[in-house]
Amino acid sequence: MTPKNVNVCLSPALLPYYELDDTTAVVIDVFRASSSVCYGLANGAQAIIPVAEIDECLAYRGNGHLLAAERDGQVVEGFDFGNSPFSYTPEKVAGKTIVLTTTNGTRAIQQCKKAKTVVMGSFLNISVLADWLKGQDGHVLLVCAGWKNHMSLEDTVFAGAVANRLAAPGIALDDAALAAQRLYLDARENVAAFLAEASHGKRMKHLHIEQDIAFCLQEDAVATIPVLKNGELVRLHEYSPAVQ
């Protein structure tokens, strides 16, 4: 099996223009939700429940779950943590279920629910993700979470990196995928330097969380693919489409 088409959605605002029925949707929020979810599940979290709004997250209070909320790059007051990957260490998350809401990433996940399969991608899991996608049938849609419905450079460059790995005879890349691929090819010699001027990167530096940027740009730090099953993100090996 191989994908038929590889498309890139540069912003969740564009999702209504894509068919999701025969599609594997890859939600990308490099800085930082998809990176933290990959890292957290790799470190033994039982599941991560993505919700769009803070009130939805608060509704889980009192049932033993960890509650994580981020808005505008900062931890929301009163929650256990936000979406820094350094909060998703084995000591904190192993065996736990986390309820997560973020400015962009978790909302993008909710908007992709009609897809055949929804997974999350980051530089941390890029090789295992790309290898798995090569074995999928139907279409692949790389969904950039962006920033408040605007395009973000880091998500687009990552989408281009995945598109570049999937490009092969017989697989069609749409114009957005071709543009993202070209951005990645321009950036790949030094991705960190290329993204130094990215608006969200600057926002994070202003908040003095530059270490998160460096962490999220590591390639192949984990071999875990988060997949959405029954409203929860779990490790892919625990997921069987036959029992969805």
C-alpha cells in the first residue's frame, strides 16, 4: 500500500476545503503540542485527551487525570502544567492520563475528527511517522496547526520534511505540499537557523523558553506515533482500526 496523494493544509481554517473520509490526517504543532504529545506517550503516559477549550479541560478535574492547559505560550493558572515537553517526563506522566488544551494544536485535532485516521507528527518522531505513512492507503493530509488560524513557518517546514520523505513516482503532491517541500529543502541544512525568525519562535523566546525550541527540533528522539482512538491519543501499537 502507498498513499494516493500527499496534501498540506497550511491552516486549520482551510480544513473545510479538504475531503477527510479516505484520509490519514497528520496534525502538526511543532512548537509545542505535537512534540509534547509524542514525548509524553513515549515516556509512558497512558493517554492524552485533547480538548479545544479550557472549560472542557476543567470538567475532568477530580477524577485522577493530570490537567494541562496553554494559551498564548503560557501555562494557564491553576493547571498542572502546559505544553512544554519538559513537563512530560517519565517521572510526571508515566501511567497517567493527561487532559490537554492548547492554543492551536488540540483545536486542530478536533477539526480533523472526520478523517479515517488522525495521528500527530513532530521532528521528534519524523522517521517512524514517515515510514508508517508510506504503508497507508488513501490520502495523507498534513495539517499545520499554525497560530490562531494563520500559517506558521515551523509547522509548514515540518510538513515539507514529511512530504519530501513521501515523494515518489505515482504519489501526487498538491501545490501546498510542493511549496512546503521547497521550504524544507531550503531549511534542512540548519533548520534552527531557518526558523529563528519564525513568529512563534520569537514569541517563545520572549517568554524565555528557548530550550523548548531546541528540544522540539531534535529529529528521531522517540519512536512513538500518537493516534486518536475514541477521543484519546494513545500509542499507535495499541490501536487497531478493526476495533475502532
